[in-house]
Amino acid sequence: ITLPGTSSGLHIVHIAAEMAPVAKVGGLADVISGLGKALQKKGHLVEIILPKYDCMQNDQVNNLKVLDVVVQSYFEGNLFKNKIWTGTVEGLPVYFIEPQHPAKFFWRAQYYGEHDDFKRFAYFSRAALELLYQSQKKIDIIHCHDWQTAFVAPLYWEAYANLGFNSARICFTCHNFEYQGAAPAQDLACCGLDVAQLDREDRMRDNSHGRINVVKGAIVYSNIVTTVSPTYALEVRSEGGRGLQDSLKLHSRKFVGILNGIDTDTWNPSTDRHLKVQYNANDLQGKAANKAALRKQLNLSSTNASQPLVGCITRLVPQKGVHLIRHAIYKTAELGGQFVLLGSSPVSHIQREFEGIADHFQNNNNIRLLLKYDDSLSHWIYAASDMFIVPSMFEPCGLTQMIAMRYGSVPIVRKTGGLNDSVFDFDDETIPKELRNGFTFVHPDEKALSGAMERAFNYYNRKPEVWKQLVEKDMRIDFSWSSSASQYEDIYQRAVARARAAA
Ligand code: ADP
């Protein structure tokens, strides 16, 4: 292990809107803690900056306390004080910024979905940079994530570098190009960015709407731009880029796709305290016990122990292929399996639609829809299920298919984005046999999904020995952050070396 401060140990700061398990909405949260821990293990000094949300899980922070400093940051022509809290989360040092601003930006009982999200996160990005600037630390890499903290890249190079705070290099990771943070150009001024300088085609002006686009700004202004899988990195260079394809092509030399890992401490069936019984690939009895217990808990039929259980854990948004998820429920019933969905939707008509389906199956002892967010229950469902469906329309990386495999649940996924980089069809003879780990389909329609499900059910029902070997193989695949963190380490080191050479 190299200690921070020695030649190869870097000082890396992540600025993000989420971190598991204190403030989690989706995969971004898992990445911040998983990548952070992996980099720390490799000997780097890693720190995280988050907003101090009222709704975050304070009990997941060790030694949470207010620092005896006040950081003032710029917003809409004035300076506002920020309380700075510190603590450790999963062994990582975290700074939480609590703005003393009358709009109570992070005191809204939810993470996202407020009318002033653009301002809330513009404020946070500015305050986070201000905290780093005032701390006078010598940081090597500032890593920002998604549109919420994409402001950091132009702010750093346009506002802070001139103040002599310029030793760091900026890495921006886009976890989903669907969310770009577009707004009327003048809104950019709130955090002190110069609209006249930035509202230009080659800087932050959106490629089609004439608004400004924060993700575009981060693509232009960062030293390194990444996204979360190699296939998605290709897809976003064309239609998947949602209008940013030309910007990505223009900056393709600094753009790379790195597949996310999963946090193999959090997601470990042999130590997982959320499970009824822990188990591993050499002892699948425990897995069966979790299945039996979940069936009982959810009032599902348990007459036939080998009736396959299909799981799905997801945000219910169009990206995730909600129409195909609905189809999978009916198809599972038709094939004689059981289905458990754990999902919630920020979109009210989708939430209502699934409430309707849940009611429809209320008295059916093979189908259960749980329309909520429940981390503990998610662990149990991964452990209890035999198969796991992810029929996404697009999927930047996707973590649930990897978690499912680690828990011995065989994934059935649409071949897109990170799913294409992590799930390889069991029947595809063009792929080396040892890599084949699940079932995939290409066309985003019911027929294609049905075909993949039928093939999976066939193996499960007719070739239990083959199935068991597949389950064991999936559980042994290395989905840890180790190799992906090495790729980040490598691009960080190269950016830092270029910076040093330039200085
Ligand atoms: P996204 O970031 O698009 O939501 P990912 O697959 O990258 O999708 O990450 C999803 C993460 O959120 C996984 O850790 C998954 O277990 C978790 N998750 C999604 N929905 C729920 C839910 N309803 N309850 C608990 N955990 C959930």
C-alpha cells in the first residue's frame, strides 16, 4: 500500500449528490462508496463531499459532527454561510455541506424532484469547490458526477483556477445521459458563472434547444470524461447521447467507458445480515432457505420448492422498460413461476398503473408487487430469487444484474449498455462458454423477452444440474471494483502526469 502524499498516492475528492448508504436513490450512490473504497484500498486519500440532506440516514455516519469553520459561498450576488459537517461513511471521510440559505435547499424531505433542483445543485457545486479552495489542500483529482455536480468543471476552470487553485485535474462521470441539467442561459449566473462567456456553441450551449446544458459544460471543461460501461460509451456517441453525441465525438480523446463494479462487502451472501440464512456457492441450501422464508413472508405458495422465483428490483421509470416488466409478470404466471417485484416510481401514472397490477394479483399466491423502496428487503429478494429480469430500454451500466449473479439469481436482460458488457447468453455459441452467464434478448418487445424467459425456464425445469452449475458459476464471477478502480487509477495518474509535465 502506498501512503497518501508519497509519489503515487493521489488525493482524490468526489463531489456527488448521492452516496450509499447515507443518501441513496440509485446506482450513483453505490458507485461513490464502492469506487471510493476501492481507491482507498489502493492507497489513495479519498474524500467525499455531499449535501447535508434532512432526509439522509444519519445513523449510517460515524462521528457526525459540525466543524468549527464557516465556509461562505457565492450565490445570486451574495455570500451565504455554510455549516460543514464531517463523519465517516463506510470508512470514507465525508464532508456534508449545510447551506445557511433561506431557500433551505437540502431541507425538502427528498433528494430530487424539487422545482429549483437546478439552483439547489448549482449552489452545492459552488459551495463544495469553495470548501476545497479554502481548505488549501493539494488535491490531485476532483471527480464530479452527473449533472448535479457537473457545474464543478466550468466553475473550477473559469472561476477558481484564476485564484491559484489549479493543481487538481477534473474528472466527470456521466451515469446517465438522459439527465443533462438544461436551463435558460441566464440561470447559470446564479453560481457565479459568466453567462456571456459560456453561452456558446463550443462551451455550454445545448446542441439543439439553445438553452445551456450543464453536462455539456462538464464534457467541454473536464480533463477526463467517463461513463459507466464500454457499450454505453459507444451508444452515447450516436442516438444514446440525447443530443450530446457531437460533443462526445469532438472530445472523444478524453472520453472512456469503464464498467462499474459492485461493493462486494455490502453485497455478499456469505455475510449478509439482511438474509435469513447466509450462503455461498458451495452451499446452496442457504439460498433455498431464503426462498422458502420469503415465500412465507409474502404469503406466496410454497407447495412446490422448485417452482422458480423471478425477481425484479428497480426504479419504475420508462428507461427500465416498464411495459416489459409488466409483461414479465404475466409471462411468469403463464410459465408457472412466481414473481416478486420491488420497485417504486417517481412518475405518478406509472406508480398508479403498478398499484393496479398489484391489486389485480392481490389474491394470487404466485405474484407479489411491493411498490416501495426497501434496501433490506432488496437483499432478501436477490437471495431468494432464481432468475432476475432487467429488460431496460437503455442501461448505462446497471448494478442489479451483477448483484443478482453474486446471489445466484440468473439474469435475463436486454442486450444494451452495461447489460451487454456483463451478461452473456447461455446459448450463444459465438461467446466462450466460460463467459456465458445468463439470458439476453435484443428487440425491446414482448416476444423477444418471452423467448429469453422460455429458454431460462426450460433449463431450470428440465436440466436442474446444468442450472445449478450456472448458478454456482454466476456466484463466483468477480464483480468487485478492483479492476474498474485500477482503470480509474490509471486515467487519474495520466491526467496528473500531464498536469505535472505542463507545470
Ligand atoms: P439506477 O441507478 O438506474 O436506478 P442501477 O441498476 O444502477 O439503476 O442501481 C439500482 C440500485 O438501486 C441497486 O442497488 C438496487 O438494488 C437499488 N434499488 C432499486 N430500486 C430499489 C427498491 N425499490 N428498493 C431497494 N433498492 C432498490
